[in-house]
Amino acid sequence: MKIVRVFAHRVDLPLVEGSYKWSGGKSVSIFDSTIVGVETDQGIVGYGEVCPLGPFYLPAYAEGVRAGLRELAPHCIGSDPRELGKLNHRMDAALKGHPYVKSGIDMACWDILGKVSGLPVCQLLGGRFGEQVRLYRAISQTPPDEMARNVANYKSEGYTRFQLKVGGDPDLDIQRIRQVREVLAPSDRLVADANTGWTQHEAMRVVRAVRDLDVYIEQPCLTYEECLAVRRNTDHPFVLDENVDGLDMLLRAKSDLAMDVVNLKISKLGGLTKTKQIRDLCVSMGIAMTLEDSWGGDITTAAIAHLAHSTPEEFRFTSTDFNSYVTVSNATGAPQRERGFMKASDAPGLGIEPRFELLGPRAVDIH
Ligand code: MG
């Protein structure tokens, strides 16, 4: 079986809440997502999705996905999409870095492998653990009262885990964490995610000011060294995200005991193949994970569900259902949240079919 065509469509994903705001005043109101299709000589087509969190979160941007595909896709034509290791080796030889560009092709080839074998991707990724996947809700950065109200509303919809977007003014952030913790039950989990937004001394003030509360601290500062300094001076459970962009950083952080939980995003790591490698290593090393992506719609959500559902439950800290944050459904068959949980599809592959009527013309078409 050979890849004969790689194509991509752009699709805009407006937010249900109107906008999404996080550290340093960063904000997005419409996400620009790319649906990637990989077609084989046997007529089977697999799909993936890549949606950076704007151009100012990770070193990734939406038009970069499409430009990168134009560069990379010609090197994939002729490869067997079922040979994921070989395909990734080829992509890494053809294009240095740019993991998010590779992610859509890799995801689409897992979809093909599932369709060819008649198995859902979660079974191919290791097997289905448990009945369902627990979700967290990301709470956009707004004044403390509003964030507490939003958390209470999402809690009434069944969520039990919440990720507060902090990393703003540290005094306001202390209020945000305090007011939100007040509306939660003791068993609810709260994460304060600064998304690199605090300087080291600000982070030290915040962790000391909320020391009496049950809250996880995620990626407080920009550099790994700053995060490590904060980690070594706090007893809150600690999550690393932006700094862990591959195996080297994961091993370094493990060796430094720099985290209790790590956030794995499929496109940050270069696709499902590389995320599976890191996920499996985390399981072996006893590190729990948030399994997700930077953003996306139905196809990304389906991929997250398969990745999370194939991870032993005790190592699944949280995942998220991005398709419920946006007003546009870009595919049928994607998981739908039920009382704070979702499930991976039983259908072969990712179990989705793009809604082509909503997608723009092909922005990339290499064959
Ligand atoms: Mg994070």
C-alpha cells in the first residue's frame, strides 16, 4: 500500500464563549485549524487535524502547518502509511524539526492503519483501558468572580477537573485560585496553569499564598530552570507542559524529579507515533499525564480520545474535549462529552468522517 496524495483543508473554529484568553494577555476568538487527508493507491483515505493555539503559544502557527505540508508531503508520496515507524523516520530525514507539521500526516496514517485492519486506533495504540475517559475543562482567564462562576457552571455539566488559566497579575491570580477552590468539592481537582506567564519571584509568591489549598501548579515560568526552582520550593503537585517537547526533556525532567504530571500534546510531540512512545515511557516510569493537543475540533478530539483510552487509567490525569469549546463540527463520529467523560469510537481507525461541505477548498494538494 502506498501514499499517492496528501491534501489539506483550512477550517475556522469560532469559540462557544466568544474568545479564549490565557497568560500575558494572549487571546484567540477563531481558531484556524487544518484537516489533513492522506490517500492511498487502494482508495483508502485517512484524516488528521492540526490546530496551533494561535501563533504565540508554541513555535507553531496555522499557515505554517500548510506551508510545511507543501514541503514535507512530496517526501511521503510512495511510502506505506501502515509502516508508522518508517514513515516517521522518513519525515524526520526530510524536514528537521516542525513536529506540528508532521502530526497531521502521522495521525491520518494511524486512521488508515485502523481502517485497513478493521480496528479502532485505541486498540492499535495498546488497548482500551476502562469504560470512559475523564475530562477537564479549561477556564479562560477573566476576573476572579467570572472564573468562579464559569467553573460552577461547568461543574453542573458534570466536569470534576478544572484547569484555570492564570499567569497574569500574581495578586489577581491568587484571588482566582482562592475563589475557584471555594466553589469546588474536596474531590474535584484544580490545576492553576500559568502557561509560562509568571517570572520566578511571582510564581514563588503565588505558590506560598495558596499553600493551604489543594491545587496543582502547571508550567509557572518560561524556562525549565525557573520551573525547577519553583518546583523545589513548593509542595503542590507539579505539572510541566510547554518545556517538555520531546524525549530528551522528559528524561531530564524525570531525572531531576521536576514534575508529578506531564502534559503531552499530540502536535507538540509530532503525532500519535511519537506521543505513544513518550506515553509508554511515562507509564513505565510512573508519571501521570494530561493527554491532549494544543487545540482542535472533532478530529483532534477523536485522536485524543483514542490516545487517552489506550492509557492505563491510573496514569490518565486528564484529557479534554476540544470539540465542545467550538461552534463548528468539522467531522461526524467524534466523541461527545457525557457528564464530564468521553469514549473512543469503536469504529475502525479514528472513527470520524470530515464534513467536507464545511471545509474550504484544498489549501494543499500534493500527488
Ligand atoms: Mg498547560
